[in-house]
Amino acid sequence: MNINSVLNVTCSMAKNKESLPVDCNLLNELLSNNYQVQQDAVRNEKDPEKQNALKMAMPALWSSCLLSGGSTSNHLQKHTGLIVVDVDAKDNKHLTNFHNLKNEICNILNVAYCGLSVRGKGYFLIIPIAYPDKHKQHYQFIVKHFKQRGLNVDPVCKNINRLRFYSYDEQAYYNHNAKPLQAYCEPDKVEVIHSSKKSINGLKLTGNVYSNAMAWAANKGVQFVEGQKHEYIFNLCSYLNSKGISKVEAENWIGNNLMPLAEIKTNCIKYPYSNFIAGKMHVV
């Protein structure tokens, strides 16, 4: 492919997620309809389990990296300078114009590609980034930026070796001259513990306020699993508030690392910040 494009890079792909990755040209794969029949089978299947099985058999593509010998982080060889973002309909049920979202995304100068996902129920975006060594920080910024504009991005797709299943969109949007994204989120604050006390009620503290908050919630007997998520976040925020972390900072961290704020249906964040005094431990 001789097109001068930010998408004209070498990345990795495999015939399915269990196969060893090989080198490929990203732009060639985006333009290829070689697997149209398999893709149509996925989109036409109504049974969720059967559809998922068909999806798992599709070719896999790693747009952000070159891999060698496997697909784990230990097999990373090189970053492509690109980041992939998923925007699913199921996470944006509040939008009445989701099917026209591509028209809005096209106005973002940093977006090099926008097309339908393999199921056809969402979009995936490819964005060039200025600092590949800050891949996760760029991704956190993207999640935060879109959330501020009412759009929920899948927060778990932040790994460099995150695979995508092949999908072809004949009406995909391309911007071969997309501007590399300069902005990224700074790493989480590290809390410096000045006293000699390194534990609370036998709980070992690590020094990172968010890690300590998660450890505190776990020590209270709750985990971030279905049926306990809101209680977990309540304990998390109680601890963060006691350490002087503002409600906005807590919400940003929760939205970037745990779940979209729009999915939180209780006052598990609001209550500890409305009823507890900042900087005072109320959860001992």
C-alpha cells in the first residue's frame, strides 16, 4: 500500500485469537473485504452464544503493536503509534442518534478511522498518539474527554496488545492526515505517608492512595463484582474522601478504571462526600 497515511503501518494479525500473530499492513486489512462472508454470518446470527462463537473464529488484529511468538505483553516488539477505541451502543443507550455518531466523530481531527465493529452494534476508532510510551495515559484522556461530552468509551480496552476481531465497513471514515493526539492523563497521585504508621487495623498500605482505597474496600469484605459494585465504590470513596481526594478526582478515577459513571444508580459516591468530613477517617 503506497498511500501516505497514518494508517499505513505494519502491525500484527492472526487467523483467529488462538493463532500466532504475523505481520500485516493495517491499512490493507481495513480496506479488505476478504472475510465478508464470515462477518455477515456473525451479524445475521440471533443466538448470542452462537454469534459469539462465530466472532471468536474471526481473524484477530492488533492495531497498536507488533507481536512475536504470542499475544501477551511479553511478546510486544513495537508500538505502531496508534490507539484503538471502542464505542458500543449498549454503553450509550442514552443517545438517540447513535447510528449517526460517525458523522460527529468525523469532525475530530485526531481520528484517523471510524468504522462498524464486527457485530455491527458499535464503532471502533483508530487514533494516532504523540507518545506511544504513554499509551494508557492517552487512553485515559480519551475516555475522560468523550465522557465529558456524553459519550461512553469502553474503559477496558487500554492495553497495547488489545486485539480486535476483523470487521469491514464499506462506508468507513478515513482521515489519512489525522493529527497525533498530544494530550494524556498524568499518572495517579501517589500519597506520601509521613507518619510511621504503615497500616490501619492490620491493613498493609502501599503508598498509592487509590491502591490503598481498593485494599481498604477489599478488607471490608466487598469486591468489585456484580451485587457488590456499589458497596465497593462506597467504601472506596469513603477512604478517598478521608485522604483528601476530591469528589471530582474520585469520579474521574472510578470512571476511567472501574465503570462508567452513568451506570452508577445509587448515591455510593455522593453520600460519603456529602456526609463525611474530608481528611477525616470515618471508615475505621
